[in-house]
Amino acid sequence: MRWPVGLLKNGDLSITVSTHTIFEEKFGIPTFVDNDANAAVFGEEWYGKGLGVQHAIYLYSGNGCGFMIGGQIYRGANGCAGEWLFGEEDNPLPALIESYESGTWGLDLGIALAARAFQKEDPDSKIYKIASEENENRCTILSVVKAAETGDELAVRLLSDAGARLGRKAAFLVNLFNPEIIVVGGGIEVAGVPFF
């Protein structure tokens, strides 16, 4: 477990505990612990009717994916398959810091950071009015989505651009792994139609 005090600074606090053991002892049931993307692709298959496929990818929008190959979760040689930052920027650090501070950890594909960058260029966008009413002037993916739902051109463009970037990532994975299905998740799907 890691409780960050400051991103990419020496002040972060790391503690190693076995959540597996704690849960098994506390609840007396078999427990499996995995990373978020692997658990997500497993959950998509296991919960409800399942995916009904043998080869699937759960694509977290910004930083990783879970693979199901031949009906099994693929973890790689040491359990970290799919842990890959999908940044396209020459310097992804500002977007990483932004996503960390906003609590999205890359899930918003830099949408909020881009919205703030356009504020001087397009100050009348509904993004900023919504952000001022809901988030103390802090643009988030939700303020961009809400503005897009009203037809705001900047918001729609930001979501469309992010959707195209995610589409390129998905196309890369399709060409590399040839899955039967890709599930997009992790929160970005709240953007809805303008995004896709």
C-alpha cells in the first residue's frame, strides 16, 4: 500500500502489508488480490453473464490494461503485464501530476489539463462557468462533460480529441493482441457520446 504525501518526491510513505492474509483471516474466505486492470477484466468476465469471449482487453483510459487470453487473466512473467503509461506527450509529467492531484491517475486523458490551458483562449466556454459553480474554479473531466452536454464547442472538441487518442491506443492493442473485445473503463466512459 502506498499513501502519497507528494507525487514524485521523497516524502511518499510506503507500507507493505498482505491484504490477502488480512482478508482471508478476517472473513474466512479464499481471497485473491490483483491490480485494478486485471481485476476489472476478471470482473467483466465473472460478473453477470460475462463477456462470452476467450480473448479480451480491459483498457483503462490512461495507464494500463488487463488482458484475458484463452479465458485466463494474463499477468506476464512477474505479474505486471499491461502496466503501461499510454502517454503521447514528449513530457508527460505535467499531465501525470495533474491526474494525480485530481485523483484520476491518468483516467481523464489530460482533458482537465487541456481545458485549463484553453481558458485564456476561450474564456466564455461553459466549462469554466460549470467549474466555478461546482469545483471552486478547478476544471475537471466532469465539468468538461457537463459543458459538452450543453453543446459547448470547446468541451466537445476536448472530448473528441481525447477519444481519438484513446482510439489509437485501442487500435494498437487490437493489432498487437487481436482480442475479440475491448472494454473501456476506469471512469472515462462518463464522457459518453462526444467522447466516442
